[in-house]
Amino acid sequence: MSITTEFLRRPLTTGAVAASSRRLAHAMTEGLGLERARIVVELGPGTGVFTDAILARLAPDARLVAVELNPVLAARLSATRRDTRLTVVGEPVDAVVSGLPWTVMPRERRGQILDAVTEVLAPGGRFTTFAYLHAAWTPPARHFTAELACRFDRLERSAVVWGNLPPAFVHRATQNP
């Protein structure tokens, strides 16, 4: 099973043609305070590259919820990760890390998911996701950035992660405390 195969089978729920790099996973998880987080949600963990980076930073008593809509990727993630910190919770979370394919999903669905993210974040909570550099100028990408700016109190963009295929950057958004 490869991420490329899953992309070809389900392009609307598998937005990547290649697995994200460890460098991008590092950029996605740095500066979030994951070491102090109690609860973290990851949307679209795919092959688990970001999941592994999150777990590497989490405290032993923290919890991580990973939501993957692709059944093949979800089954593989469950079968290969036996960390007891992977749990389901129904309370505000400190950080949400997303690898979802934002620019290929319908605008209404994207808005619903972003609304759900903002609802589950605790005051001062952080949301991080990435975008590919080559597509940053497209209307869907510009709309997505505008949607983030409307929903969060602070929005930052990382430097380009050139060591990813394709090159990407990270959106970091924060709710007011």
C-alpha cells in the first residue's frame, strides 16, 4: 500500500501524492507547545508521519486523537501504532494538527471542518496545517488562507520547507486565550 495508490483511488480524501517528509513533520509540530499539551487532535494523519512527530513530542500523560477518513490508511495507522496516548475525547483541545487536502474539498465541507476545529480548541489553542508552495497562488488556496484569517485571532506562515516533495509551508493559527 502506498499513499500514491490511495491518492489515485480516493483523490478527494487523500490529498497527497507522496508521503510527507520528516522535515515537514518537524516544521508542522515545532513551536506548538506539544510538550505541554494535554490533548491534541490530528486530522488526516495519512501514513502517520505527522502522528509520529506529534507522539515524539507529547508528554507520557497527554492524549492524541487522530481522525483519518480513508479506511485503508486508517486501518494501517491503527495496526502500526500501539501507543496508549491515542484516544478519543470530547473536550476542548490544545492543538489541532491537520494534513487534510483543504484546497480540493468543497468550500462548504472545508468551512464545516474549520468551524469544528475552532469549536474544539481551548482558549489559546493552536491549529496547524500545511499547503504546497506551487498551489499557494490558486483561488482555492487563497480562499482557504482567508478562511483561516477570519476564524483565528492570529495567523502565521512558516518558511518554505524545501526538503518536502513538493515544497510546502505551514499555516499556524492561534485562538485568543
